[in-house]
Amino acid sequence: MHHKPGRQEGGNGGLKALTATNKGRRALILGGSCELALTLAQSMIRTSLYPILTYRNNAGKDRIDQRLLPFADSYESRFLKLGDRESLDILFRDIEDNLDFLVDFANDDYESLVAAADDDRVDRYFHENLSFRAQVLKRAARAMLKKRRGRLIYVSSTAADRPNPGQGFYGACKLASEALYRSIGLELAKRGITSAIVRPGYVDAGRGIKYLSEKGDQLLEKIPTKRMIDCNEVVGTILFLTSEEARSINGTVVTIDGGLMSCK
């Protein structure tokens, strides 16, 4: 069954999910229909966290609900369109009093040589992926301040430091978004809110698979470990960053790339 994007329903749980016994450990996952986010949501549920995954269209919601079908009452899926203030207001209207974690995978794809880019597309890209992200962070931080406790995790990319040709705008947004997350963790740490940034290299999901199909052995040759990063390695790192043992990791970057960034 397809749902209109503006309809705010939980993943088969609806209002019943709001009374789940683990609702005190709630994690908002932006970009919830991507492979990494779905794998993370499954792991969170198994460790008694309650994920709230955002989607931007019906196809994204369907993908979430299909993958998480065995966990029908243990998650929610919520509409959020990057750049759309109304959808942001609706999202936080329901969760602003109970949010423990934010994990941010959200990012549009726009690959173009800088000198050949469309001006309007560039303006829109930075508004949706940077300016709007600052608004999301502001709302999430305010929700967490009510509990004087929270964790903000941004999933960046090694492209923030070493973009491939055509990734200039993607890399710029990633690097600027890292700065936002770093700053908010430093600003709010004394009030119980901390942040961390995860920088994966070439992961065996999403964009990584595309690059592997195009570059093959040439790509793997650049990585000292000679292999892609497993999706579960990234998810395991994020789960660790939500743990009590990781609370002193604040305002910094954790790189998962097999040593790629350490090479010349």
C-alpha cells in the first residue's frame, strides 16, 4: 500500500508504537531508506533502541516498511523532504519531547564539474543539504536539551577531504556539515549533548557499489586493505558511538576507510 508523503504514520505501529516500552531510547534516522540506515535500524531494534526513519517519497517509505516488516511495532517511518520547513515542523511536533539520538545519513546526489554546474541547481543543493541541515540540528538539539542528554551523529564521507572529480559540491556539503556537527557538540557538551562524525570510505552499499562497478580493481588498489568497507562495520561503529562507553568521543571524526586517507 502506498501512502501520500505528507501522511505521518508509524511503520505499521501508528500510535501504538508511541507507547512502546523502549520509547525512552528513541533515535531519529535521517535518510532512513538508504541501505546503511536500514541495516542500522535493524541493529538498533535488536539492542532495544526505537528508530524513527525519515523518507522523502512513497518509494522510500515502502522500502523501509518492507525491510523492517519483522519489526512492525518497533519503529516508525516519517516523511521529511530536505528543504521543506513544513515537513520539518510536523516531524518534530511529534518527537520534540522525547529524542535521545540523531543519526544523519541524509544527502542528495549532485555530481558535476564545478565550472559546468547549473547555478540554480547549486543554490538548491546547498539550501537542501546544508542550510536545511542546520535547521534540523537546531530542532534536534532543542529536543535533547529538554532531557539534558543526547547524541548527534553525522555520517559523512572521505569525499569531505578527498573528493573525486565531479564531487565538489557533495564534498563541500559534507565538510561544511561536519563543521556544524563538530560545533554543536562543543557548544552543548556541558549540557549533556555531544556529537560525533563518521567518515566512511568506499562502502559495499549505495554509491560505493556504483564506484566499484565503474573502477573495479583500480579502486581497490588505492585502499591498503584491498577491500571495500563492509556495511556492518559502519553500522557497528555508529552503534558504539551511541553507547555510554563512547560519550567522551565528542566533536571529532572517526574514519572508516581501510587506511585510504593515510596514503599519499
